[in-house]
Amino acid sequence: MPSRLEISPRDHRIGSGTRTLIEYGDFECDDCAAALPILQRVQRVTGDEACFVFRHFPLPSHAHAMAAAEAAEAAAAQGRFWEMHGLLYDRQLALERPDLLRYARELDLDLARFEREIDGHVHLARIREDIESAKSLGVRGTPALFVNGASYRGPITVPLLLEALRSADPSA
């Protein structure tokens, strides 16, 4: 198991700090949706001090999670990953194909391109890379968090995540 998770240009990230928080998430996961406002608050508090990364880990038990991940990647191809990410979590009880197309329209995406990419599973290999990365790290459920490459297993609260980020060795 690697001691550090390297951030790559293909990662969806916010911030550029030396301290990192990587989330492996599933858009149909209730716990991931509950963690989102906490993670957003930590992002606002830390500002440029930290880099936040989202990676896909759609659970097989969630019937719509893979399609939602593909929709997020199709939106990312048009520069709108984080907007789609927010919509998918805000509306995680509505992740059928018509819902995903409606979200693409709301984001003013090129709908024909979005549909082609979804139908052709253009981004499936990228999602599978995230899944394999997660499995290699022992991830079994979501949300799975890593602070500077170390698995974070504590409660997901603003104070505890801030402490973990601030006390982590940024060179780890």
C-alpha cells in the first residue's frame, strides 16, 4: 500500500496546497452526500492551504452510481465537473438517465456530446482507474478519505478534518 497518494493532472481538484484530502466517493451514497457540506466548509476554511481531490468509487450495490459517475465525467469533459458533482449529490434520489440529461441541460452542456459520451461509455476507463486505485488502498466503502496519503478513519467533522490536515506532514 503506498504511503502517499500522488495527485495527477487527471484528478478533479480544488486548491493547490501541499496538504491533500482525497475522497473516494459514490454519488448515490447517503454518507457521501452528508459529508459534502462538511468537506466544502473545510475547503473554505483552508483556502489555498490544501488541495481537495474527488475520485470515483461507485459501489455495486448502488444501481445508479456508475451512470452518475459517467455523467460527472461527461460534464468534466466540458469543464463542468464540480457543478455536476454538486447537482448529483443534491439530487441523489433522481439519478435515472432523464434526470442526468436534465442536469446536463441545466448546466448548459453540449447535450448531443454529453449523450454520445454517456451512451458510448467514453469515460468508463477513467472511472475504473479510480476504482482500481481505491481497491489497491483497501477502500471498501464510501466516503473514503485520505489526508496526505494516510487513510482517515475518524468522524467526518469540520474540526477533526481541519486538525488532520493541519497536523499532517505535507511531505509525507
